[in-house]
Amino acid sequence: MPSYPYRLVIFDFDGTLADSFPWFIEVFDQLADRFGFVNPDRSDLDTLRRLGPKELLKRLKVPLLKLPAIAAYAQRLQNAQIDRIVLFEGIAEVLRELKGRGVTLVVVTSNDSDNVKAVLGEDLSVLIDHYACGSSLFGKAAKFKDVLKTFKVRPGEVLSIGDELRDIEAARKTGIGVGAVTWGYAHEDSLLSEKPDHVFAKPGDILNI
């Protein structure tokens, strides 16, 4: 028996592998001005990080119909500034170690594959067995189900690792293991309130299970 039950690990990208939150805060003014939603005071960030995605959209008065356009525009901005996005310290070592243990690695993200691969770099990109990119804000559960079918694995053999409440929700809908990282977008208190199966305070903690 292996020392851990998971054969396949699904990683979120922004806020989990990549430290993109500082960049996103910098361009938020531009997004709010262009699409006409509320631009909160930076002192409110702690409060906003405690909200689920639907609550957050309501608080910022973001029309759901505009979400695809907002996401597409933000992605174009990031494409042009991708050199400003870096991996969290320790992520590279985690990916290499998991691969060395024979774990299948998958990235499921709303970001595009070019951005993901640019930040990972050539050496790490080849370690990822499958990229499911371009997920909608609430479309991760469908992507997770596709991964199960593609690799013919049972839900209990799969662990999702993300930094947002919607990552937890999608994993629960799919019946796979739920891992939450505390270094990303959502506030740690909000993540803990959802009682994920595993909580990781630093990247190296992923290797302990």
C-alpha cells in the first residue's frame, strides 16, 4: 500500500501554484473602471477574502452577464504581463517530488494554458500530465469529472488542491478529496469553515499526506 491514498492530484493555478494576487490587485482599478463594477477600498480586502464567489460578485455589483468579458479582458492583461507572475516558493519542489512518487499531476484553471506554462517554465510544464484550462467561474466540477473519465480513476483516488471556496465546492460535487491552501485568495477562516479534508499552510505540507 502507498503511504498516501491519492494517485492523481488536481491543482488550481492562480493563488495555489502561482502568486498572482498582488498583480490582480494592481489591475483591479482598470477592470472596475472598464466594466463599471464597485472598486472597493484596499482596507476592505480582508473582509472580501472571507466571502464566497457569489457573495463577492453581489458585493461588488458585478453583472453575471459581464463575467465572460471581464475574464477575457483580465486574461489578455495577464498575457501581456505574465513575467510579473511567479510560482510560490516551494511549489517547484512539490511538483517534482510528487512526480517522482508516481503521482499523476493535473492543472484545472480558468486561466489559459499559455499563461500557466509560461509561469511554470519548460522544466515544470512537462511534469503536468494534463491541462484543463479555460474553466468558467463555476465550471470546475465539470472539468473534474472529465479528468476522472480521462484517467479512469475513482473519485477516492483523486485530490483537488485549491485556494478558493469554489474549489472546495467543485471537489465536493465530484466526490474527490478536498485540499485547501492558506496562502492564496480566500481567507483561511473561510476555508476552514468548510472543513476540507486537508489544509496546507505551506507547499511542503502537501508531501506529508
